[in-house]
Amino acid sequence: MKNGQLLEAAEKAGFDVLLTGDRTLHYEQNVTARKIAIVSLSAISWPLLEPNLDLIRAAVDHAEVGSFTAVDCGVFKRAPRIP
């Protein structure tokens, strides 16, 4: 499902907030015209998300229709390969 279709489906289903790992969604979609708020996470890895649950919860709780909020949870880095 493309981003526009996903947002439309979420709106029609009655969702208030879309929580996503897509950090560029607000560049691709006109979020101000939407009936849903978008909260974007900088990572989708549980070890990075877990210590930031309070930040994520606060962003969701304060999200308003047509808004885009970015939550910095850090960035997943792969361990270097050992030859």
C-alpha cells in the first residue's frame, strides 16, 4: 500500500494517529490536509524504542490532526563486520 493509500485507509478506519518509521513521509504527503496526525520515529528497533517510550507516548498524546511530529529515538547502527 502506498503512503497516500495507507493514510486514507487509516483515516477511514477512524485512526487519530499514524505511528511510523518513515522519516520522509511529511515530504511526500501534504499532512496538513489530513484528518490524522503522524508521529515519525527515527528508529524501529525495539532496543532503541524501549528507552524512549515516554517520548513516543507524549508525542502520540499531544498529536493534533494534520500535524507531523518527529521523535528522535536514536539510530540503529550495525556492528562492523570482522574479516
